[in-house]
Amino acid sequence: MNRAENAGAGQAWGTGAAGTAEAAPQQVRLVYQLTRRDWREALAARARVSRAARWQRRLLLVCLASVVCCYAALLIVAPERFTVQAAVAPVAFLLALLVLPRLRAAQLHRLTERNGALTVVAAADGLHVAHRLAAGHNSWQATPRYVETARLFVLLSGDPNASHLVALPKAGVQDPGGPDALRAVLDGHLRRV
């Protein structure tokens, strides 16, 4: 369906060139394949919303600070006992903090890459998803909120840990209205966070 076909739907969406009200798009089609960068951005958006991810990040930072303080105290109190091997632990800890999100994104990319390009239709009853191996439906109730990033719309489940996510790249929108059309559909069904 295009906007002209939806004009009688009764939902004001914008003003056309002639000054007439246009209807909100009833569905928007996307075709895309998620990249590692997309997965990193989606996981980062989820981490900002997820209670568990925020606590995990805080705990890791507290542990890192504790390890650094212990090594600093050891260096002050007994510098002769401080070795190069002892300095490796905080550096390894810091590297783990920086590398683990990239490893998770790479793992998710490998898992989804074999499916090929996704075709998603955001419609009144939810998302209709199809790829080379399967097709399915995701209702709006499964992902009642979303986060918009620079490149993605990240749909999240309603639980405090955002255990379910769907990443929709803006570049994949096939509708002439582009990301604005998808945003209009999402705003009509989901809560932006």
C-alpha cells in the first residue's frame, strides 16, 4: 500500500504538496542484512535500557577499580613484590570490558549471516519477517518499546532486561518516506524510550 491508497484511513500524518492531509503509512517494507556494526549498535542501545546490563557494567567497573586500587596499594607498600605479571590482570580486565561487546556482536552476526537478507514488513498487526530459511510474525506486544539510534530502530521487549530485540536499519527502508515512514508506524504502536 502506498500513501495515496491509505489516504482514507483517517489518521493525519503530514501535509502533502497540495496542502491536503496524508494518512499515516499502514505498512513499511524493509530489506536488509545486519552487519557487525549494526549488531554492536543494537546491543549498545539494549545495554542502555536493560537493568541487568547497567548493573553488569557497574559491577565490572567497580571490580576494575578495586583491582587497580589493590595493585596501587601493593606498589606503594611493597614495590619489590610488584611484578610485570601482576600488572597484566587489570589490563586484561580492561581489555575484556572493551572486547566482549564486539565479540557478542560478531557472534550474533555469524548466527544471522547464514539466513541471508531479511525482508520485514511493519504492519498494523506487528512485524512480518522472512529470510531464506524461514518466515514469522512478531506482534507489537512482544516488543512494546523502541530506541532510535543514528543508524537503527531497535525494538525491545517490555521486561526490565530487554531480553528480546529486533534491529531495523534505517538504510533498509524501502518506502519512499524513508525512515520517517517507519518511525510513524513505530510511534503508532510502540513507546519510544
